[in-house]
Amino acid sequence: MTVAIDKIRHRLPVSLAAATTLIKTGTVDPYILLLAGHLCCSLDEPISQETLIELKMEADNGWFRIAQEQGF
């Protein structure tokens, strides 16, 4: 997954279609990276080939926001 992300990191945010073309591996694709939580995209509209994807940043993780509110 790290190798696949490194192939698209310099182009982010990038469309799902472009990411699929750039990654070109047999075992990892942008959908797997999205499901694994390594990439993210807006869910305001249905996901399509034009949907922009970007790296998932730890600071944007809802659990950390909840934890900070609880004093963790």
C-alpha cells in the first residue's frame, strides 16, 4: 500500500480514474486504499471516476477529536 501511495502522493488531490491509472498494480487499487483508510474523499456526492481523493491525515480522525474532548 505504501508503494501505491508513493506513486500518487505528488499528484494529490487526484481523480479516482487518474489514481487508478497511476498505481497500476495487480493487488492494490485506490478503492482498497480508501477502504483501508489510507485515502479519503468527499461523500457529499456519489463516488465516480471524477471524485477527488487525497491522503487521510491522522489529525482528521474523528476518534482523536473525541479523545481530546475527553482529556485523553
